[in-house]
Amino acid sequence: MTYYLFIDDLIKGFNSVSQKSRNKFAEDVRDYFISGSTRSEVASRAFFTTIMTFHPGLERKLFDSWHEAGLDRIASFDIRRSPGNNVDLGLLDKEDTIELLKAYTEPAIADDEIKAQNPLHPLTRKTAQILMANRKIFPRQLLEVAHKLIEQAKKDGQSGPLKEKYVRTFMENRIGPETIQDDNPEDWLDA
């Protein structure tokens, strides 16, 4: 049996890490998950399939350490060198962004009729666009803002689909009125 180990958001741990620590991290990844040194029986038995997400900033910080540990031969940051080990997550367009929001709102809707009519409930397509504020935004940030909006709406006694004015006011209080604009067809999210 193979187990999958997902590791995300590594960049937070590397913002102020020394080169020595980055080298140690790359060596540990090799030792614990790939080479099966005496310290890692799980790697020697291929117990885990490890999936890590690397943001461009982290790639730049780890590039030399990754190469020194020999990891670039197995999982290069250059997708052209190891396409079977990499997935490039590009920018999401508006429709993909709406689908991302649906993936989080739809399971929480208890009423099947409401779920069928509007899987974004308590958002609508228009209020989702206001929530995104036509700026590039990370999916984690978008979902965090959507969660805070919905929690605030509950505190304020809002029911049913949230009104555009309510969402606009919420967003203006968070980021200011100058960033909320009309619909823009450009990419909305950084992956």
C-alpha cells in the first residue's frame, strides 16, 4: 500500500531561513523521502508518495540547495526537464475562480433546492466578482475573505443570497473602494 503525503505552503517556512538551513532541508527531503538512508525506512520501502507545492519564490530560494542534494535529477523545478514529476498551476480565469468558490460553498448548503439553484450560496456570481475585486489574488486569500464575509454576514443577521451592496461595503472596509471595479476579463488569481 502506498500513502500520499501532501506538503503545501512551504514558502512560509523559508522567508528568513539561512542557506545552511535550506541545504539541510533539501538533504532531508532526499534522505527521508527518496534515497532511503538508514534514517528513513519509509523511503527505502517507498512507503510514501510525496507531493509538494512550490511557489516561484520558493523555487528561487531552494534552487541551489535542491541541485546540490541531487533532487533536480528526480524532480526538477524546470517542468521541461521532468514533466512527469511536475504540474504547473497557472493563473486561474474568472470561471475557474467561480468553480473554486463553488467547491467550498456547495458542500455546506443543506437545502437541496438552494444547492441546485445557486451552489455559490450565500454568494451569487455578481457578489463573487465583487469579492474578488478584479485583482490578482491567491486562492487561499480568496477563500479566507469569503469565509470572513460569510461569518460577518451571519453576525449581521444577513440571510438568503448576500446583496451586492453588503458585499461591496464589506470589501471596501477591507481593501478600500479604489480597488473594487467593474468586471475585468484578465486573469484573477495567482496559483
